[in-house]
Amino acid sequence: MWIMEGKMLPSPVEVPHARRRTQRGFTLIELITVVTIVAILAAIATPYFRDFILGQRIRAAGYEIVSALIYARSEAIKRNSGVTVAAATGGWQNGWTVTSGAITLSQHEALQGLTMTGPVAGLVYNGNGRLAATISPFGISAANSSAPQRCINVDLSGLPSSQAGSC
């Protein structure tokens, strides 16, 4: 009880403090801001991501031809006879085959979206695993891209090597 001017007043009703609810989630403004920032970053990164993917495809194609050349060399030594690696009709970017005489040892598919140059007449491994003659290097690139090119050289001993850059 309270006393005021000599009168006794009933004690004020105790109102329990209203607990404030804690906010959960995001406001619409925050959500729109984050989505806008993500969209801007994606727009900036997309061209670089495209070149990255093309660079990886070029590298994979380079490793694929190196693998085919190593396989052809191995087969030439194993068979002690000549093994030929030749471009498919229309050029190296349309695929290539590895043959020993009339026997096709392996056949590789076309490289979609990539340009590949190489020795016009193909190359022949002797029975000792060496090349019959010097050859021009293989070059792999993608049109309209800043992705790094790939160059595959084959020395006279028959061993291929792959490095970034033009031939």
C-alpha cells in the first residue's frame, strides 16, 4: 500500500514486464541486398569461369593425345613393328586412331569446341619405339577464348611432352 496525502492507496497492479520477442530471420531489405551482391559477383565471374573450363578441356585434350602417343609407342615396342597414329578424316580435332598394320588398336572421339593441329601425315613409331621421322608439334586451342593453348612435342626417341603455350 501506498500512502499519499494521508490516504492509503492500494498498491499498483504489478504488470509483468512484457518480454520482447527476439527477431529471427532476415528482413526483405537484407535479403534483396544479399541477392543483388551475389548477382553482381556472378556476372563478374562468369567470363573467367568460362575460360577456366575451356582451359581445363584443353589440358585434358592434351593429356589424351599424350596418352595415345605413349600407348602407341608401347604397342610398337611390344609388337616389335610399326604403329601409326593418324588423324581422322577432316583433321586432328575430329579424332584420331592408333593402328598396327590393318589392326585398329584404339580410336579417339572428336574434341568438341576445340581446335587441334598436328602432323598432316600422322606419325609412325618403329618397333624400337622411336619415330621414323621428325614431326611437327600438336597444338590445341579454343576459338574466341583467352584460355591458354597447349603444345605437345614428340622427340625422336618417341616420348611426348606437353606444355602450356602456343607451338
